[in-house]
Amino acid sequence: MVTYAMEQGVNYYDTAWVYHDGNSELVMGRFLKEYPRDRFYLATKFPGYDLSNMTKVEEIFEKQLEKCQVEYFDFYLFQNVCEMNVDADQDI
């Protein structure tokens, strides 16, 4: 699907730590590594839905880079901000 998308001019890909039981970043990395990094934009998300992750921001970010097999993300989003954790998230 990624090969077809790239051939059709798609250049934005979105993944996240939790998608597909944690496998989405691995799969996207495996397929996107076949293309020059300047040919696509890649977005992923910090798993903010789990407050225990707040002390592991850098560790998770580095692991995501490794899983996606890239040196940087074009967009790094904070996933699932909700009223249950919005006050606690202000410390990151």
C-alpha cells in the first residue's frame, strides 16, 4: 500500500506509538526506508493518554525514531489530551 501511495504522489504518513498494537511505527519504518527521506513527511504521536509516560518523553521519542528508521519526524503530536490528564500534562 505504501509503494502504491508513493507512486501516486502521496507524501504524508501518520503513525503512532499505539496504532496496531504498537506495530504501526515498525511497519511504516520498514516500508518508508526504501525512499529518500526528503520525499515524504512523517508524523507520529507521544502517548499522552498514559500519565506514566510523562517521565519517559525522551526515551519514547528515541524509540519511535528507531522504530520508524528515521532521524527526525516532521510532525510530533501529543496524543489523546483529555480532561482527565490535561492538568498533569503541563509539566512536560
